[in-house]
Amino acid sequence: MVTQFVLRKQKKNAAGECPVQMIVYFDGARLACSIGEKCKVTDWNADRQQFRRSYPLAEDANRLLARLTADVLSWWRTLRATGEAPTLAGLRAALRPAPAAKVAVVEQYSLTQLNEEHGLALRARGYADHTLRQRKMMGSWLVAYEQASGELLDPTTYDLATHDRLLTYLRFDRNLAQNTVASVVRGLKVLLRWCREERGLAVGVELRKLQGRHADVVKMWLSADDLKALATVMLPEYLGRVRDVLLFCCYTGLRYSDVWALQPGNLHEWNGARVLRLVQTKTRTGVSIYLTEAAGAILDKYADRERLRLLPVLANQVMNRYLKRVGKYAGLTAPVVVAEQVDGVIIKSSVPKYELLTTHTARHTFATQSLLRGMPVEVLQKVMGHAKIQTTLIYAKVIEDLQHQTMRRVWEGQGAMDSTGAQSSQICAVEPSAA
């Protein structure tokens, strides 16, 4: 086999350039093919069959000629091994091989990374810290699942099978409560909707099909007798402070985060009395709360202390631990039935009331006691800072006393309420507690 490169001067174009042609001789057969390069006659060295230095990028062009020669030689050896005859089409294919098929690169996304971006977006948009903490907690569970299973949670491939594997891990491998898992599912749906609507990703599952059932939990609240027992029980000083904070929240409906942040600037005069004006930490809703005599007495008890906060509020976990001691001292030992779902089976057990006492019990107590005293639901909604009245109505549904009183009054004409809307036996006339 012999290979030559020639300049076809008879094919000169308007710019004075001539095409370079490759001629290959195979045992008497001759094949000619253009290599796609052109140059002027003065840029071509016919003796050496290569480009002169005057040709732009002559070194690269001559390397091309050498590579073409090697490609044709390799092609010729393949033909001899298979016994095939050389053809012009084969020569052209050897000189210009078809480009290798591009391997499609599938871009992958991680819900854990996207959750971090979502959290930054929510923070920039001014969402409350409570919401940001929920997103961060959900992200930690997603990270734990990816590390434990070795499976990337990609929103574009997330399907019901993946969802069930995630729930199985959270519920059984990590022993999370059913409502905690339901909260993760709720946050996951928010994240996937954000991926689809704001990041343009093709989410691979219908969000309505992502299930995570929420179990109803009975809201525990304190009766008027419970409040009286708490207010009058003798306690060590450190527990007395914890008890006072609890009672103050029972009289005002404040969450732990709000009572912890109370400052002198939240106190205002109103019509000869005092009110609290604050922006709730969780919802950032502005509320105004009238201070009853009992609530005001608790504030006055700690007024002489120089500090930034109005009340001696401890860390929430410490408060909850101490409150169980307070409840036990106060005799809150009535059994309360609690239900837990384990492997789809409802398991019920009785525990003393004081074991369920937490700082949030005070908020439930304020709501239920306010309704028992005849406070309109619309007013209670404003005091508690609920965005939707449906949230406030939850308390009306769980107050059996209110239901029974109403039925007795309507059907039997008994149990008439006083001017406040509650029976005298339900009025919580609690005197300010002693130190």
C-alpha cells in the first residue's frame, strides 16, 4: 500500500486555495479522497507532500496528514485480515470515522442538599425560626437515611417505593413516634413542591399520594381544682419559681418561647390595668393580653429583681422535668389514659396526671378554661394568636364539661351559667401563690 498527498491545482477557488487530496494505491487499485484541507500553491511542498511553514498552523496540519496515513494503514491491515476489498466509502470512513456516541449523563439531585437550599431561601424570605428548625430537623433525618441505606434521595426519581422505605427506616429503625414521622412527611411534601414549582425539577411522584398518618393526641389541660392545688401547695423555692411560671402561662396562654422572652417593655397600661403586648416567637403574630389579678400578682412577686426578663424561666427541658415534681407535690395523681400505636396496634395505659405536665399544658389550660368561662371563640383566637379559627375550635371539641353543661342547660334547664358564661364550680378563683 502506498499513500500520497497532492494539491489539486485545477480546483483553485476564488481565494487562490486548492484542496489537498489523499491518493492510496492498493495492489494496483487506486482510491482518491479529499481530506478537507485547502491551501495556496505557495503554502504546499509538493516534494515532501506536506504544508510549508508559511501555512497557518502548519505543524498541526502536518500532524493531521501523519494521522490520516496511520488510520489508512490500520484500515488496510483490517481489510487484509478479513479478506475484504478496499472501497472509496471504506476509505472515507477510515479518514472520517463516525463520532463516538455520546453517553447521556443523567444529572442527579439530592434532597438533603436541596433542603439546605430551601432552608436558606426560607430564611431570606423571613420565615420564623420555628419553621426553619423543623426543616433542619427533617433534613437531619434524610441525611441519616441516605447514610444508612446508601440510597440517594433524588426528587426526580423519588417514588412511592422509596417513600415506604424511608418511612420504614424512620418508624422502626429509628423508633420515631408516629406523629414525628407524619411531620417529616409533611415537611417532605413542602420540599418536593418547592423543587417542582420553584426549581423546575420533574418530581417523580404525586405529592397527594405521599402518606404519613397523624395520630390524634388528647390535649391535657388543668381543671380549676388542679390550678388551685398548684397555687396553694408548699414547694421548695426552686420549684416555686417553676410553678409560678406555669400558672402565669395558664392565666395568659403564652407559649414557653414567649414567656421566656418577656421583657419590661412588653408591659403596658390599659384602662387602669396592665396588658402584655408582644410578637409571638413562633408565628410572629402580634397579640395583646389582659393581665388578670392573679397573673399580675405573679409578675409583682418578681418585680424587685434586676434582670432583663420579667420571670425566672429556666430551660424548657429543665422546666418540664421540674413540673412533674411540682404536679406530684400538688397531688395531681388522677390517672390519665394515654394511647400509643405500636405496629398498628393501639396500646392504652394509665399514668398519673403529673407525668404529662409540661409547659405547653398551660396553653391548653388557658384555652379550655377561657371557653368554660364563656369567652367567645373569636376573642380567644386573637388572644392566642391563631391565624385560623379552626385551630382555636380544636379546644372547644375536647372540653367535655362544656358539652355536658350545654346539653344539660338545653335539655333539662339545669346548670345555669353565671354572667361570665361558666358555672361557679368551674371558676378558677386562685389567689396569688405565696413564696
